[in-house]
Amino acid sequence: MRSRSPWFSAPTFWAPTRTDARDCRRLRAGVIAGVLSCAAAMIMAGCATSHTGPIEVSRKPFGQTADGKQVYEFTLRNTKGSEARILNYGGIVRSLRVPDAKGNLGDVVLGYDTLADYLKETPYFGALIGRYGNRIARGKFTLDGQEYTLATNNYPNALHGGVKGFDKVVWEPAILTGPDGPSLKLTYLSKDGEEGYPGNLSVTVIYTLTEDNGLKIEYTATTDKDTVINLTQHSYFNLAGKGTILDHIVMIPADKFTPVDSTLIPTGELKPVDGTPFDFRTPTAIGARINQDDEQLKFGKGYDHNWVINKPMGEFGLMARVTEPTTGRVLEVLSAEPGLQFYTGNFLDGTLKGKGGQVYQFRSGFCMESQHFPDSPNKPQFPSVVLKPGQTYHSTIVFKFSTRS
Ligand code: GLA
């Protein structure tokens, strides 16, 4: 249950029936709440930067899909001035502005300026991933004795939910504000048989920009038939806002990872990272070993693997910490998932032109996708990804930003 602080009035809901004339109007979470939270922030921080202000949520039209569905961009802003811009198309985090060590806000995610760009071609920039994050071998799995066939959209395997996964659908949006900060709630009903998966799956995702500069993503889902589910988030981060990510320093608390075959399907083994370029237990630059003569790195064209995080199953905690030396920005990834897909943008090749005309070069963004392990439906030895009627799927990711000098 999400608790609500008594000094926040009832959540401000955005009603989809409001006219576009009001779309750009800022929906304030209440003057009293804003003033109080500003004051609280100032007292707690002991200082105020020029970025402080009331918690805000606004929306503006962002174009239409080919089948005429209206897409909006929602802007969530906390009292520190940090800002997340999120689309109800694919739940895409289009922009995420957080402070560096000097207090300067900068955008730390890759993405595009227009919906047309997202509709044309995207390597899942900033998107919600479902129904099944990462690969399922040969697009086939068996559940309750029945074989299911999926599109092999990453031949010869199924990837990230199929041809039209959760990253490419229009979600039903609603704004709410609570004690943690402004939130965008997205809901979607994935019909029985959609992209080959069984069961009507009802999914809710709540994005919250927290007062301590975290982007919290909370997933819940229910089904009316046994199915498989593995939801994640595919933001590409670059904490410097430009250049490659090779100088970012990464720490992943994992003694083991899941090695893959040449098509990036786990072999089923949990391999110790000891003595390999996959050992990030002590903070190491991404670029330090990425080009080593290592079969696993060759298969992934760099890092594109699942780490088995050292913590008890289901315990919420740290999955990775990334530090960018020039800006002092630090990203911590937290979740209760057993695995983390660390992907270093190895399929970026300088052909995609993103926000502000920036060309996205090889390894100019990295993803930290908390998840169950790839191909779990075909690997009985991996933690189960089966969801049954009467159960509720829960998964929470926090991308928490801070700085160090
Ligand atoms: C995931 C996969 C990668 C790649 C990217 C999207 O991280 O593991 O292999 O498909 O998504 O380009």
C-alpha cells in the first residue's frame, strides 16, 4: 500500500476528458503542499538551490500514433528542480534532468525529440518492457503442457515482448501526487493471445519522481490464465549527457552471471565472475576490460549479460551503482529482482540521431534492466516467471540519483 502524508490533500487526478486548451496548464499538487515541502526540503538540506520550487505535474500533446491514438508527454518535477518527461506511448522516459555535483541540471537519458522518431525506429530508448523482458529461445516455451509460439523478432529468438511489446502500445494515463512526489500512473490490458502470450494481463505502472531524486517505477499485474511475465525498464543512461559511457565507473554486487550462447540465450550455467571481465564487485570503468579477448564479450559485442545479484530472493536492495567522474553524478539501481541485464549500447552505431541532433554513437548509453533471468520459461532451474490467476505480480525499480565531488 502506498501511504499518503496527512499534509498532502487528496491525490490530484488528471481526468482524460479535459480539453486540450487546459493540457499545458500546470497541475499543482496544492499550494500548501508545495510551500510545506519546499520548507521541509530547505530545512532538511540546510540550503536551497535556485532550482527549488513546488512539486508540479503537467502534460502536453505529443502527437498521434498511426491508428490515431493521442500521445501525451507528462512532466514530473520535484522541489529540487529535477524533472522527468514521460510519454504514455511505451511509458517512455524521454528526458530525465538531475543535478551534477555543482548543482547544474542535465539530461541523463537517450531519446528523441518527436513521436515520429520513436515510431520510426528505436532500440527501446527509455521504454517499458513487457510482457517478457529479454530473450526467449527460438520464441517457444511450454506452460501447463501447452506449447506457445512467439514472434522471433530478434532472430532466432523472441526479444522484449515481441513485435509490438509494451514499449509500443499507448497506455491509459492518470496523474497522482503523494508523499513521495508527483506520479504518473499508466495502465494497459494485454489481451489473451497478444504477441502469443496466454491470459488477459492487466498491468499498472506508476512512475514517481521522488523528493530525493529517485525515479521510482512500480509494476503490478494480474492475469486470468497462467502466463509468464518479466517486466523491466529500458532507459539508456549517460550520466555525462554526452560522449561514450566507457569512463563511467560501475559496481555490481554479483558473484555470478549467466553466460550466453552466440544468440545471447543463457546456457543455464551460473558462472562465477571471479577472474573474468564480468567482475564488477569492486568499482571498475566500463571501458577497462570491455574489449578483452573474451568469448562472452564477443557474443555480446561488449556487456549484454545478466548478473545474478547477491541478495536473498525477493529482497529489495542495491543492484548496481554507477559513477561518472567528470560530473560527479551517481546512479544507484535498486529492485527486488534476482537479475540485472547490464547492456552497454553495443548495437548503437551512429545511425540514430537523437535529442537536439545528438548522434548516438557506439556505446554512448548503458541500460541497467532489473529482471528475472532471460529465457526463464525454458530454464526450470532459474527462478520462476509464471503468474497464475489470483496472484499479483509486483516489481519495483528505483533509479536513484545523487552526486559526489
Ligand atoms: C537488451 C538486450 C540487447 C539489445 C537491447 C536493445 O538489453 O539484451 O541485446 O537487444 O536490449 O537493443
